[in-house]
Amino acid sequence: MVSITTRDASVDFPIFDAKSRSLKKAVLGVVGGNISSDTKVPIIEALRDINVDLQHGARVGLVGHNGAGKSTLLRLLAGIYEPTRGTAVVEGRVAPVFDLGVGMDPEISGYENIMIRGLFLGMTRKQMEKRVDDIADFTELGDFLSMPLRTYSTGMRVRLALGVVTSIDPEILLLDEGIGAVDAAFLEKARDRLSDLVDRAGLLVFASHSDEFLKRLCTSAIWMEHGQIKQQGPLKAVLRAYKGPEAVLDEGHGAA
Amino acid sequence: MRKTLADLSGGWRQRELWGHLGWQDIRQRYRRSVLGPVWITISMAVTAVALGILYAGLFGVPLETLLPHVLVGFIVWAFISGCINEGSEVFIANEGLIKHLPSPISVHVYRLVWRHILFFAHNLIVYAVMLIVFPQPLKWTALAAIPAVLLLMVNGAWVALLAGIVSTRFRDLTPITQSIVQLMFFLTPIVWIYDDLINSPNPAVAERARLAEFNPFLHFVEIVRAPMLGNDQLVRHWVVVLVITVVGWILTLVVMRRYRARVAYWV
């Protein structure tokens, strides 16, 4: 069964500057018996006491200001960061889509990149071979797919990445925003595919600043502030609390 | 410990991924060159022949003795040094992947070891050619080279894991490790012949040569090289290698248990 459960999960980052990260300092610190505050590594509390309980079928939007901990929370939910305190249990195959560029190699062809990206997202080689034609169709890149990725424009890269990402069958889909830089006509096409992808996913967590996207894809929401969950619940209630009256206004327009 | 073992076995299950990436790394390195990965073979041949001729002259040893010795020693050394040197950077180099995709950290290590196995296989072509030019007295005991190479790989994995985790935390360890490995090349009987020094008429030389027994790399090189050249095989080297394998893996598992989850925070 697909689920994500965290209990009082916290994520603390040690910030090693060049000095405290070096062996010299660690060794000298011990030898000198000087374990005072200046040898201690400063810590950033990125997430504190996170409690979420997401089950199959959940469609969760993540809202909050920049630096509120949305991306870190996504990585906690993905299992990339294991909590420094508390627990996080992730059941199911996770497909994180945080950065369209990661795992892409500029020197190899579009086709090869499709394969590698798919393998990274937990697909098998066979599954990807079946999908390659469909992805090629969607990206409209034609003969460019056999060219090295470095010859692509930014927009073409985004097309390719979106094509692969939206072709998979994830159990848990974690989406971070920043899927832009494509022309409007293509974006409309991508939206349909994104919606399809979300429908296939057992569980969705989507971090975004776009109310429109959130309303389209999510039913509930988590509001992050200063690394803590400020509020979680139905999407509309959270958006109203987060954005104030204007969110209600939007809703009125939407209904009309 | 359960999570540590899950990391190792989960990474192993992603063979398709790291297998593909390992090949990719090799093709990548020689992309757009006419000969491609054949360059691995050629550069090994050139190095071994040049060093063989040079040291045969310096030590006054016949070329047909020294060249095979240097070649096989060098092929083994290329694997060992590759696993250690690149191991100490393995997580730092894969920072982007580690922070964006939830995969077991062992995936990156398997990819690295697999890449060096492929290098090793390319270098075996030079060995095959050498067997034609300088035939060796190979017997059925040469088959011992197979478990020897397997042990080499099993050790490459723990060394890369351990070096990777520790040097992700302490960045100074990468250059330190690399200098030590470079130094160890000269302290390991690759270009020089251990037995010749041990049996040297000069007792001071013989005494000093005996210190090489403390060099763990000597034992790894010996268990592979002796069968491949049809030399006498000594149980002693096998025992040392087996002990290192067990102790090394236990140490690595203990370190992984405590610090595996920290790697994503440290990179």
C-alpha cells in the first residue's frame, strides 16, 4: 500500500564552512581538548516536528514562502533526507520531479537521455523502450532526438524532460514547481499529460506558487512556514488562510 | 543494520541503471574519438611496454621476465587505484543525483566498480597479446585468477564505500588519499620484482624488502598476478586478502550503519 507517514520528523543541516569541514580542525580540536563553541558546527533547522499522514489517493499541495521548507519537505517525503530526529516511513516507489535537468547528460543523444532518465525514475529498460516512441511524439523534437543534448535549446530540453517524466507510472509523485520555459501551445499539451500523470499516481505532493495549478491538481494542502507545518487540511481552507480574502475572490471567479 | 543491508541489496537490484551508467561513463570518455574505448587498451599497452623496457634496463632483468610482470601488476593496480581514488570522490561527484533522486548510495559505488571492471576487461586484451608474444608457463592453477579477481572487486566495493563516506565529511581526505595511493604504487612490487630483492646478496636490501609484506596491496597484486603468469602461488597472500576482505566489510558496514543517512546532508 502506498503511504507516507512522518512522526515529529526534523531535518537539521550541519553547515560546514571550509574550516570546520577539514580534518585539520577536527584533529586539532580533539588534540587540544578544545571542544568549545568555535569548533561546533552551526546547524540550520530546515524542518521541525513534521507530522503528516498521507494515504493512497491523497492529492496534496504544498504552499509557503520561499525558504519556508517546501523543497526540503519534498525531499524528506522522497526519502532523500532521513530525519535527524523523529521518523519518516515511505511505502511505495517514489518518482521525484524536482529539477528537470538532473541526470541529463549534454554529450549524449536525446534518445539515450530518455532511457537514462527513465532508469533513474525507477523504470526498467524494457518499459522505457515501449515508451520511447510515445515520448518522441510528444516532444515534437523529430530528428533532433538523435543529436547530442548540448545542441538543444533550453525549451527543447524542458520538452524532453517533461516527455520522460510524464510517461512514467509512479506510485508516489513528488512535483516541485519551476516547470516553465516552454511555449504556450506546448504548455497546454504538457498540462494534459501532467494531469494524466497525476491521475495515474497513487499519491501526489505538489509544491507550487500557482493557485491555478494547485486547484487543478490538489484536494488538500500543507502550509509551510519557517520549517514547520502552519496548517494542513482541505485545499480551499488552507489557501484562504494562507492568501487571505483574495483566494476566496479567485474561487468566486472560478465558480462563475 | 537492516537499513544498511537494504541499501546494499536495493542498489544491487538497480543493476540496469548502474550497468547502463557504467558503460555510459566509458563511452562518454572516448566519445568523438575514432578508436573509442580501444584507447584504454592502447594506453595500457604503451605504459606497460615503456615501463617494462625502462626497468628491465635499470634492474638488468631480461625483458621477457619483467614486461609480463609489469603488465599484469599494472592492470591490477589500475583497478585498485581507480576504486580508491574515485571512491574518495564518489558521493561528492554525484551530489546532484543524491539530492534529487532517492536511490541507495550503493548505486553510485556499484557504478564505479562496474566501470573499473570494464576497464579491467579492456586491459585483458593487452594481457592476451602478451601471452602470444611472451608465452607463460600456465597450468590449470591459472584458474585461481578468477576467484582472485572476484576478491579484488568485492574489496573495491567496500573501499569505495568507506572512502566515499569518510571523505564526503572530511574533504581533505580526497587529496590525502590520492597522494598515498600514488606513493603506494612505488612501494608495491609492480615495476620491481619482490623475490629478486628478498634474495639479494646485500642483506640490507633483503631486510628492507621484507617490509613490503606489511603493504596490503602486495597481497592483492600477488594473488592475481601469480596465477596469470604461472608463478608459484603462496597461501599466505590469500589468507591476508581474505582477512582484509572480512575486516574491511565489517568496518564499512559499521560506518554505513552510523553515517549512511548523513551522506545526503554532507554532499
